[in-house]
Amino acid sequence: MSAMERSAVLAKADAVIDTVGLYCPIPIIRTAERIRQMAAGAILEILSDDRVILLDLPAWCRSTGNEFMGHREESGEMRLFVRKGNRSGGARHD
């Protein structure tokens, strides 16, 4: 198990959003909206069944200054974890 997988298994989320059944780009938009409301250092858990999020979410985190903590899979759904960085929390999707 990689360090990223271990941190995802051990992560305790401060908030959870359910994006199951939603596809790109909606899970990232919902993540950006929710993380903007959170304090720096808080952890957001994203539930998703869209496999593209495994590429999109780490890239979004790199571009916005948030930390992708990893993911774990349970019953065909993914649980992904993001720690909010010190920046505002996300690029605008205007």
C-alpha cells in the first residue's frame, strides 16, 4: 500500500459531498464550490463513480493549491480526499 493510499484510508473528513452518478466536469465543480466554504487544512471527502475523477481531481488540486490525499474504492464507488490549502480553494468555472 502506498503512502497516498494509507493517508486516504486513515483520513477523517470534515465534510463529504456525494457526486455519484455525476460526470466530468460536475464533480470538480461541486468540489470547488464546497472547498471554498471550508477552512484551510480541512479535509473534504468526495464520493464518485466517475473514474475520470482519478485524473481530474489530482490535476485540479495541483492547479489550485489543495492537497490530493488519495482515494480508496468501496463497492464500485471511490472515496477521494482533499485537504484544503491556504489559497482561496479553486479556480473559477465561469
